[in-house]
Amino acid sequence: MPSIKIFSSLILIVLMHGAIAWLCNQPQDAGPDVPAGKLRSLSFAPYHDGFSPITRKFPLPEHVQQDVQAVADKTYSIRTYSARGGMQPTPAFARQYGVDMMMGAWLGDGHPENRIEIQTFIETANQNRDVVKRLIVGNEVLLRKDMDIDTLIGYIRQVKQATQQPVTYADVWSSYMQYPQLFKEVDFITIHILPYWEDEPVTIEHAAAHVEKIVRQISDKARDMGVDKPILIGESGWPAVGRQRGAAVPSVVNEARFIRELIQVANQQGFDYNIVEAFNQPWKSHSEGVVGANWGLLDIDRQPVFPLTGPVMENPDWLSHFAWASGLFLLIAITGFRPLQTLSLSNMLALLILAQLFSSCLVNQADLLWRTSYSIWQQGYTLFMVAANAAMAGLLLHRCYTLLSNNPVAERYAQALRYGYLFFAGLAVVKTYLLAWNGRYLSFPVEEFSIPALGVLGVAICFWLSQRRLKIDFAELTGSQVRHPKEIWVGYLMGFGIPALIIGETYSFVSAYDFIQAHPDFMAGLPVALGYTLQNQQLLNWLLCTLLLALPFWPRRAAHKALA
């Protein structure tokens, strides 16, 4: 009879998990199909895994050829960012596969390098007029403050005099507003509009309309100066993975939706566009975090992130994740089959549900962290964190079993759980204050701490089921009788980190240039910035994790009051 009860519970939990996973991963409507399944233009940077301009490990000719071929059926044109650095063969391969080019010259803060780049740029443009249709002199040079406006204009004029193709300069749209003299220097206006990165982040629902509004704003500014020139959106896109900003949520479905809606608006309004970008760029994580590496139509293995036509799935691998999580859950149940027979039905269900939650968290964490690990040390960190979370899951399940079965916990397990929570709590303190201090490119590490955070709730529920009381201080959480008086400071540091993160995130908005231009009155702009902060669901989830981890370290009365 106990065996039937256990098997029935296992089947029920697996079926419920499967139903939830299936419902959450249905194909979604991402807007109208891209006409002919092809884009007008794609940013093209053929950096494969292990290659990076930061380390000066540039693409090989075979990489360039493979990647031009990979995008030839997805775009009519490609935009490049440099005439050197492994990009020299690009015009020949573009010609071979029937793709036009907008060729860029990379300008930085070093005059000798710029001089060589411009010389190569001019020579390549003149030798490949049949395929190089437009020229872009510099990319976000003014935004990075690598060069003053007069020097930049000098380079633009030099290229215009030496070539026959239309010449432009590419930067964020606000740079053209700051330096309106650019309107008269270029043959066509090239602006970057990235709703996710705006100083006031734009939701996916309003992103395409925002692009249209900015294009009109730039067009009006140019006409006020007596300039009537074509406008190219030189970069626009949406990230598939990474840190949320305000209500701007990175996701695969949102990336597909934005691109499709942008193309629809561009076709209706008659302006040109270039989508950023063809491939995910792991090297960008060095300066822009996980979110910077995940703007591509194709991943680092050159597989589609999403289709340009038809419905889109957020996680096409959900079935394999479900299988791994269910397999891990069943392994836990088989290992603990005999102890499970001693529990009542309600207690057994509580323990099994917690085991299933831990299994799902562990699989999702391993998948996300590994996919977003772009270096040896990041991969090492991922392996360590997955192992640490697996150990915590095992210790927490053992602790919950001892509570539900009214058995004492072995001191060695209690001590291991104690040290585990001290480690995760200390790491949470570090990550919270880093996010508060300068978190623009740092992801919220909810997945890394979901098991310890859920464990606090799990132990609290087990206390209630077994003893009809809610007591969740650190000693009772771990079952250990050892407690250092200074451990309370871990709880205080995490508690102080909650308002610190809210303040830090809000300050990142109110101190941004475009935000200040839109809200010159600080006190009037503050509620707006705070609103962006509190719309961030990832941030709120992290604060909840932090709060749950902090509770056991607080004085007993405060912790029990907060939990109640």
C-alpha cells in the first residue's frame, strides 16, 4: 500500500510538471511574417567562439565565407564595422553570394590606427563599387567620447572626396541631436535606435512606435536646418537573453516580435533599417554582460534563435529540460524510496513537490548558466555553482525529511547546511551591492540562488506540517546548535542591500543624459525613475530571494514577524 501511494504521487507530480511546462512553452504569435523571409540589412561581425577583437583574435577567411553564406538567404545587405581585422575578404564573398554591403570604418582614439583604417577603407570601397553600396565612417565615436566632432567631420570629408558611394556617420540618435552639424556633412543620416537601451527603457509593446517617433523627431530636426536627406536606422534590435531594464524584458519572443513589428513600421513609413545583428557575439559579454552577447538572429553555433516567419517558441528545448528534471526527480525518489514510506500522505507530497521544484531549478540553472558562460572561468564558476546548488538541494531535502518524520538531524549534515547557507548568503551580499553600485551590465542571479531561497520556504512549511509552528531562525533552518553571534550581520547586510539596490537602480536612470533632458526637474523625474525600477520583475525576484535568505539570520522576533 505505501508503494502504491508513492508511485501514484510520483506520476501525479510528473504529469502536473509536464502540463505546466507544456502550457508555458506554447508557440506564440510574434507578429506578421518578414516579407519574403529576408531583411533589408543585418549587422555582420563574423566572430566565432574563441575569437574577439578585444584579444585581437580576428575572423579567419573561412569564417567570413561561412558566415556570408549563412546570412545570404536572410538578408539583402550586410553592415560591417571595419575594413581590417580579418574583414578584408568580405567584399569578395558578398559578391559571390549575392549580398550587398554597407561597409564601415572603425575609428577610435588613436590617430595612427585611424589613418591606416581610413586608407584601407577608401581603397576597399573604390575596388568594390559593385558590392559596397554605402560607406559608414565611424561607429558611436562621439558616444564613446573617442573623438571630438571636428576631427570626425574631417574624416567624413576625406572619405567623401576620395570615394563615389554615399557616406554617413553612425551613432545613437541623441548624438545627432547634440551635434546637428552632422546633418549637413553626411549624404544620409544614420541613427541607432535601441528601445531596450534607451535611458528611459521602452516596453516591447511600444518599441516599434518608439522607433517611428524618433525617426520623425530626427527628420523634423534635419528639416529645421534645411536638410532633407534619407534616414537609415543603422542599428535596431532586441536582446533574447539577459538583464531586464525597467519593463523592457529580454526574451526570444520579444526579439522576434520587435524585428517583425519594426519591419512593418519601416515599410509603412518608408525608412530604411539595419538589424543588429546576424550572430550572437560572446566577446561582447566582456563589456556588456550577458545581454550584450545575445542580439543575434543566429547563435554562436550559427543556428537560428527564432524564425522570421510563423509562431515563435521561447524555449524550443523545454521538452528535454522537462525530461532531465523529471529524471533527476525520479532518481531522488528512488534513492529515498524507503524513507518516503514512513511519511504520511501530506508530508510525503510536500517533500516530493519540493524535490521536483529543486530538480527543475537545478536543470534550468545549469542550462542558463552554461549557455551564458563565455570564458573558461565563467564555465568553471557554472560547474561550481551547479554542484553547490545540487549539494544544497540534497541537504535541504534531508533536513525537511527529518522535520516531517520527527527525527533528529545528524550534526555533520546540519553543519554542512549551515556552511552552505553562509556561503550563499555571503555571495548574495556581494552580488547585491555590485548590482547596486554599477549593475547596468550585470544580470540578476535569481537562478543561482533559487534553491537556497526556496529551501527557506520549504523548511518553514515542513515546520508547520510537523509541529504547527513557524520558526525559521538560522539554527532551526539548518538543525545545527552552533551559531556565531556575528552571523546576524549577514542578515543585516542583506537587509540593507534591498534599499541600496532600489536606490542604485533608480539613480542609474535619473543620472542618464537623455533622462535629464526629458526631466530637468530632479524631484519631478525621481518618481518616474523609481517607477522604472519597480517595473523590473527580475529585480523584484532578486529582492525576494535576498529577503528569504536574510530572514533566518535576523533576530528571531523580527524573522518570525516578517515570515508571518
